[in-house]
Amino acid sequence: MRIVAASLVVMGLLLGACSGPDRSRSAHASAPALALRIEPWTLPADAVAAQPDLVTAPDGSVLLSWLSPDAQGHRLRYARFAGNRWQPPQQIARGDDWFVNWADTPHLLASANGALWAQWLRKSAGTPYAYEVQLARSADGVRWSAPVTVHDDGTASEHGFVSLWPEGAEGLGIAWLDGRNTAGSAGHAHHGAGAMTLRSARFDARLHKHDEVELDAMTCDCCQTAAGMAADGPLLVYRGRDAAEIRDIQLRRRTGSDWRPMQRVHADNWTMPACPVNGPAVAASGRDVVVAWYTAPQGEPLLRMAHSGDGGATFAAPVEPDRGAGLQGRVQLAVDAGGVWLAWLREDGSGQSLWLARYGPALQRELARLQVAALHGRGHGTGFPRLLAEPGGARLVWTDVVAGKPQLRGARVREVAQTAATAAADPGPHRTDLPTAADPATAGDYPASPGSRAVQ
């Protein structure tokens, strides 16, 4: 897998000439107003690494975390990117009893005071989906506390799909899918058993827990949750579930100390009697909130994205950046003063590809899009990409699978002022080299079960 050379400018205006996302029915697709330049971004991760997380610290530095195997188990490591260079990687924790999976991955967060928080998963029993959420904190990024278990129900069930957000200067907010009511059903919510729930809590700097609450008594079993910080407080998006097996995207937002009533971002009415393992993404800035998600209400995969200008209280009708059989979803979002960045995955006969689009504020116009990379890996082994905005552009990290081994890759995308000369000189859309060898990339796949089936 290769990404474009630093000298190549890619313009969304010409992307219709090559195979790629179908924008023919997106009401907001139009001629682009800018060009994007993509550059390789060398990462400090181990040669075999996966499950990345990518976040911005309050001081403007970038934090990348990842999992890598060792002789007995796995290590969770991270590195800081500051001053246009990487600092030496640091180890957060290691274990030989961790639950490691392409879909339910560790996360990293920096508090306002600079302290770091990390979350990972540890097996709690012999059943396939009995595991616990572990949480640790570091004041200096080098020495880490002993981990604490986020929940205290004591059941041999699934606890994961975590989202983190800052609470005050030194605290942490956390939400997770909690399977305590599914105990006895191999950790997943099968028909006739209890349902998966969504819970949240706060932790202070001493790792003491406060205000644990159940936010939804019935959710989709294994779709990722996501959190954003709007002007009024944190908000959570996740895939809901009801008695009729409708699995639309739900939102809970907090104002002060009170969680507001649950609401649907949009009434897709997707009836799906299993879990698609394909959660939503959310990004917020002030009172502007954007949510993106995968759905298939009429059997055709759709990528949808909706904007709220009132902190998540209401949402406009969604736009559809992509659709069709090749759409994998696995979406990521980032926002900045100029608008919204959207990343997602596709897979067709040519292979799997990572795409990026740039939208203006309130999603009123698509400004540009490009294919970031063509991957060797296929299927679930490539996991979920990560995306963040920076002044004048964005950065992405993703997992590829080469010869059966996962590797992390990175790219920087910069906005380039569009001129008539630039448009005339551009050779057209660039498609990075496709895989030269087939690779099933199935290691670490989330197995299907009667209560949790992955949609392809």
C-alpha cells in the first residue's frame, strides 16, 4: 500500500473519472472549492501494530496509541508528536489476559491539565465475550497508575466499546456498553435474554468513580460508541435497538449534571436483527455538532451525515456522501473552523480503500474528496481508521494487513488554494497502487453469533 507523493495535488472535481464513492444522489455534492495535497506521515509504531487511537492534547500535540503483540500477550504503547517530530514511544501497560479485537479497541485521552488516561480490555472469564474495561492514569506520561475496573457488577459478560471525554481540569468522563443483563448468554444479547445497555460515569484524578448511571436499557450489542464536547457539555452517539429490532443512531447529551432524554439523530428505521459492528462518529465545536453513520434501511448500504446548530438538540436532514455495495462505513469525523472532515472505508473487487472528504460548515457544500490509500488488507483486519483536524488540514492513521501481519500507516492532508492554473495543470485523480497479493486479513475478526452478526 502506498499513498500519494508529496508533490501531487488531488482535486475532487475530477474524481468522477475513476471508480469510487457514488455521489450521484447526494444533494450537497458540487464542484469543489479547494484542492487537497496528501503526504506520507511516518509513524513510530512497532512493526506489527493495530487498533490505533489518535487524539489531540490540550497543548496542541498529537497522541497516537496502538497495540502490539509480545511473547506472552500484548502491549499498549503511545507516542507524542510535537514540534513536527515524534518523541520516543512509551509503554502504558501490558498483559497476557487481554481481550484484543478489531472492533473493540483501546482509547487514549489527555485532560486539560495534561494528565493522560488510557483504557483497554481484560478477559474476566473463560467465555468468549466476558471481559472488563480497565482504566489507568498518568500525570507525566511515563509512570502509570495501577488500572481500575470501570464497572463493578461482577458478571461474566461483555463490557466495552468505550468513549472518553474530559471532565473539568483533571477528570474523565467515560461511557461503555455493559452486558451485565446478558450474563448467561455468552456475553451477547440473544433473543429472550437481557439486553446490552449503555452506562456512563466520571472518574477523578485519584481514579475514584462518581455518578455512574444507565443511559439506555437496550442498545445494539457491539457497535462502537462515540463522544464529543459541545458548548453545553458532553454528548454520546451510539447505535440503539428496540423491540422491533430497529437499529438507528441515538444521542444522549448532558447539560450541567443532567442527561437529556434519548433522541434519534435521524429516523432511518433500519430493521436489523443483528449487530452490524459499525458504530457512528461525532464531532463538535461550540454549538455545532456533526454525526456520521452507516445504515442500510432498504438493503443498500448508505453513509449519512447530519448537522446540528443547537448543540445536538435537533438535526437537519442528513446528506449522503456515499452509498452502494462497496461501502464498508467505519466512519470518522473531525471539525475545525473551516468545516468538517469525513473519513470512511470502501471495499470492492479492486480491494479496500480509505477515503476522505471535506465539507464546509453546516455541511452546506462538499468542497473536495480523495482516495487516501488503497490497502493490501481486506475484511475486518484493517479495523477502524483514525482522523483529526489540524490548522490547514487533517491527519489520518489506519491499519493495513500485509502478509498476514497488521501495520500502521499515516498520512497528512493539506488544503491547497485552488486556482485556474492548478486545475489546468492537475493530471487527474490519483489512485494509489492496489494490492499485489491477496490477503484475507481475518485475524482478530469479531465472530458472528446469533445475536451479533457482522454486515458485509
